[in-house]
Amino acid sequence: MPIFQLILIAVIQGITEFLPISSSGHLILLPSLTGLEDQGQLLDVAVHVGTLGAVVLYFWSDVRQGLMGLLHLAAGRTDTPGARLALGLIVATIPTVLAGAALHFSGLSDTLRSITVIGWTMLGFGIVLYWADQRGTNTKTQEDWTAKQALIFGLWQMLALIPGTSRSGITITGGRWLGYSREAAARLSMLMSIPTICASGILLGAEMAVEADPAVYRDAALAALFACLSALAALSLMMRLLKSVSFTPYVIYRVALGALLLWIGYTT
């Protein structure tokens, strides 16, 4: 694959993965709207792994706390912040893993990869994000996260299996709906991406790797590197902006793009 297309795919993934505007939707749209060769699922997995590296690096203190919490959970302890964080991440991931496996093995996931589906989810869930962000209070922080609330986050996250929904967008929506501050909702959303990306990467990567041409591995490694770098930049910018800016700019983008995609989908 040409290096230009690899960089384009990686930058799109890196920028959109943690912004509430749907990375998977943009990756699906890229070949549809530009005429470029479809990058395939292996490269999709590679750029997701790149963004996984970015979130681990950016939130390393939380990641380290969660890893220590796993050891505490293994010992039967849930009385430390790390153990509660680890337990919450496990609980929040279960609904998405179960629903994602069902969609994947049933073949339904492929039927959802259309411009009209992405248009409706981009538009509809953008409005839902605006509603939750405007009505949401700022009473809860990361320390208030319980297993019950993690499950609710996980049910919101499950909706992101529909292309165009945005995993970060829908989990931030759920967080704001529960009363978490913008920064806390975004932080928990980003941390939730770690086990989710790991699970999808293992499922899809194992299948694709068996069939892939060796040259694709080089492309995948480059794409992962560029995705990691662009994701770090986007993540850093968004977390800084959340201290003074709402999610409204992202909502405007989603609504405008959704309307455009629906017009394209129903007129061509």
C-alpha cells in the first residue's frame, strides 16, 4: 500500500479515536468517498493498536494503578483505588465483548458498514451527546466509579459496535448522563478503550494474521506508529480543551457530517 495512504489512514484513526466523532466510521468512509483501496481489517486493527499505545502512554499513572489493582483483585481485595479501577474496567468491557462476538460471528457487523448507517448514527448520537453534555452535572469524579456504574458505562459502550456511533463519544455521553464531569467522563472513556481495543485486536488480529501477506505486516507496523503519534497529539489537545470547552464543537461536526452522508446515501 502506498505510504501516503498508510499515513492518511493512521492520522485519521489517531485523531478520531479519542475525539467523540467515530474513528471506525471515518475509516469505513475513506475508501467509499475517495476511491482509494479498502485498507482491510488487519490495518484497521493495526491503527487501533497504535492508538492503544497512545492512551497507555498518556494515562500511564492510571494504567499502572489498574495493573496493581489486578493483583489486588487476584488476592480477593477490592478496597484499593487500583482494585476498584481494574474491577470497573473488567465489568465495563464484558457487554461489548459479548455483543461484539455475536455480531462478528453472525456476520451482522459487515451489514452495518454503510454510508446511511454511519450518517444516522453520526447525526443521532451527536444530538444525544449534546443533550447529555448540557444536562449533565459535574458532581462525580473518577474516584466515584462503582461496579454498577461501570456496567452502565459498558452498556453505553456496546452501542459503539454500530459504525458511526463513536466509542469515546457514546461512553462520554453515558458518563455525562450519570453526572460525571467532562474531564472525568473523558478519562474513564479513554481507560475503557484499553481492554476493549485489546479484546477486538486479539479477535480480529488472530484471524487476519493467518491470511495476511508478509508485506502487510510492514504496512501494519508503520500505520500503528503513525496512529500512535497522531493519537497522542489529539488526546493531549482534547484533555486540555475540556477544562474550558464543552463537547458542542464535536456535536456540530457530527451533525453536519451525518446530514451530508445521509444526503449522499439517499441520492446516489
